[in-house]
Amino acid sequence: MTNHVVIVGGSHAAVSVADDLRKHGFDGSITLVSEEDVLPYQRPPLSKDYMSGAMSLERLKLRPESWYADQNVQVRLSSQVIGVDRTGREIATEDGTRIGYDTLVLATGAHARDLPPDVGGALENVHTMRDLADADTLTDKMVKGRRLAVIGGGYIGLEAAAGAAKRGMEVTVIEAAPRILKRVACRETADAFRALHESHGVRVLENTQIARIVDDGAGRAGGVELADGQVLPADLVIVGIGIAPNAELAEAAGLEVAVGIVVDDHGRTSDPDIYACGDCTIFDFRNMPTRLESVQNAHDQAGVVAANIMGRDMRYEPTPWFWSDQYDMKLQIAGFNRGYDRIVARPGRRAGSVSHFYFQGDTFLAVDCLNDAATYAMCRKILADKKALTPAMVADETFDLRAFAK
């Protein structure tokens, strides 16, 4: 019987587990342990509304301080968990505290990948964009007229570039792959975002390797040297080359780890008394090991974990969704485009809006909706209901997608 649930992490998934446990009627003890010194907060708005000043820290927080007291959730901030004793069922924190558990949930999230120190990754003024401290630091350094080099043309890098350009910085995005968004989006979506950034004065360099970040002689980044020897002057460098799951604690505890904490469709790890959820996990999705780095995954997988702690026998069957805001463009993604071999574009009802539909053969996988919220909502329902939308239907602009989705 579970009387005490310990949740490690200050993530969206961590708070969702605690919230759903109470909603399911769990009346035992809940302890949430986070190494950060602030209450859990939303991460996607950091590079958007928070850095622009449109969202305060209080609005950024997932729950107000009063919620934790009301729900009887004990929160231990600034507490780094350094070990899990699976036999004794307790965790150990850096300050020597040991906390016993009946059920443990690892919601440890992920961290931004750094460039190695030998190519300048440790120089001052070289930053990543992942947490509140990063956002606060970059807000002060993104000054009009300064030169920013963004290494990485994925969504993290492009969002950083958009935020800097709006502040009046001179921005260059450097992408090693043949095009931006190579790993996550089709060429049509990438083309739209490249054009968007260039229209705001951002220089986008694709198929471009870096050799190193140049030290200005004082331990600061002074520029980025490319593989061809060209040096791009820079006052600030942001590295956006992806994230890596925080799975070290699980690995040290002897749990199964493979580029993330391995969980089954109930959210259980290889230890039946330990669950995991969110960005730190890897699980089987469409018969392939998968990591979903999204709020959707954090929230929904956490809900499954909470239900199963309560004995509900619930399986996790995700219908993924993602989003990105850049300038006046809202990209909303429904589904998961892995394995696509065909793209069908369909204009939206609003001027300039368009959606790119991904198919594998005749099977609808996903859609990128660019300023096309209505199509996004319809496609989320179509995917959730597993309706057989075909390329021919999408290509026919007279086809009533709304009626089909109902």
C-alpha cells in the first residue's frame, strides 16, 4: 500500500503527478523535491512571454504557493537528490537528508546540451536556453545593437533568435545540417520559418559547421569561427543543439536506462516501486523507442502514472502535440511525423495561413499548422479518433475537414 509518494523534480510532470494523485483521492503524504530554488514553473514561455516582459514570474509558476499547502504537498526546494536506495526505499539529498518512500516518481526532466569546453563551450557569454536562470541571464544580455550568434537551427535556437531580433540585436543562426529544422519538420515548414527570420533581418547559415568559439583574450566569446576559417564576430552566443534527459540518478540506482529512463506503457521503470514521466523518459511508441519532449507528454504521462499509483491500470497512448511562437507566427503541431514520405499543403481560412500534412503512404501521421488554429484543432481530434484522413481529401480544398473531424 502506498502511503508516501516522493516525486523528484520541479518539472511540469512532477506537479501534474501530485495534482492528479489528489484528484484521484490519494490521501497519503506527497513530497516534491526540486534542486531549483523557485517553485515549479512553465518552461515553454521562458523564451517567449517571460523574456519579453509579457509574463511575470508569478504567472509563470505552474501553481501558486498556496496550492501546495492546500493540497498538502510538501515541497523541498534547493535540494539535489544524489542517490536512491531501492532496497531501503529512500532517497538521499546532497545535504545528507534521507527521505523514505513507498512509491518514487522520477520527473527529473532534461538539460540543454552544451558545446565541449575545448571548442569554447565554457567561455563567458556562451549560454543555453532551458531554465529560469538562463532566461534571466539572457534578458539582461540581449541588448539592441549587440551581435548574437545562435548555434543550432531547431526550435530552441530559432525561438532565441526571434526574441533577440525583436530586441534589436544583429542575429546569425548557424545550422550544421543542410537546412534548419531538419530533424523535426518538413522542408516546407523550414522554408516558411527561414523566410520569416530573414524578413526580420536574421542571417541564416545552413550546412555550416563551426570550428570553435573564439576567446577574446579575457575568457569571453568574441566570435564564432566556422569550419572554412571565417570568423563571425559575436558579443553573445546561444547554443541550441537539443536537450539530453536527466537520467543519471536512475542509472546510478541500477534502473534500465537507454537515452532516457526506460518505462513501460504504465509509466513504470524496471523497479515496480519507481515510476518516471516527462522529458526524462523513453518508451515504446508505434513500435519504436521514443522520447517526446513536450508539455503534452509531461502532462499526459504524469496523469497515467498517478492513475496507476492508485491502482487504475491505465495505459499511456499519446496523441502528441507541440507548439512554437516566433514573431507573429504561431506553429501548432498535432501528431508525430516520424516515418513520413509525403507532404500535402492545405491553405487555411485566414490570409497567409497554411498547414502541412504528413503522410506515410495513405496514413495520416501529423500536421504543422502555421497560423492555422482551426485546422490544428480539427486534426488533433482526427488523430485522437484515429480517423482515416487521406492525402486526396487534404489536397481537395472543397473537402469539408470540419465535418470530417466531428
